[in-house]
Amino acid sequence: MATYIMLSTLTDDGSETLKENPSRLKEVNKEIEGMGVKIMSQYATLGPYDFVNIIEAPDNETVARLSVELGGRGSVKLLTMPAIPIDRFIASLQPQKK
């Protein structure tokens, strides 16, 4: 499974929904996991993004489908970035042995 950082910002509609039903967050998490994405950790944050999520998914297509599904609801805007574990990144920079 690949790791991704997903940053999300609520729209006005999303903020209203969360205010009226805070447990909606957990409901959405179940929906996300039903799409084959595992939520590794999740944080509410202050600043330009409302939430930071560390997720795992089998591939970019799964994450793209998730982004379209959630973004299409009009309650959240997403920025998702693939993340490479540092040890794997360092290994990729090592010269290839011939």
C-alpha cells in the first residue's frame, strides 16, 4: 500500500454539516475505508487546512476516485500528495550497482 498525505478544507456547507452533526466525520471515515483506503491517522488543524490525514491506498487511481467522490459532494476541498518513506527515498538516490 502506498502512503498519501491528504489535506482538506471544509466548504461553508461542510462546516455547517459538521456543526450540526460532528459525528459525520466518523461516518465519512467509514465510507473512505469502504473505498479501499485506510486512514492511518487524522488531525484537526488550525490554519489553511482544517484536517490532515495520513492514508494508505493501493494506488493513485484509488486516491483519485476518493478525491472525486468526496470533492463532488461540495462539502470539502482536498489536496492529496503521495508520500515516500525517508529510507526508501534515500535508497532511491543511491547509485545503481552494475
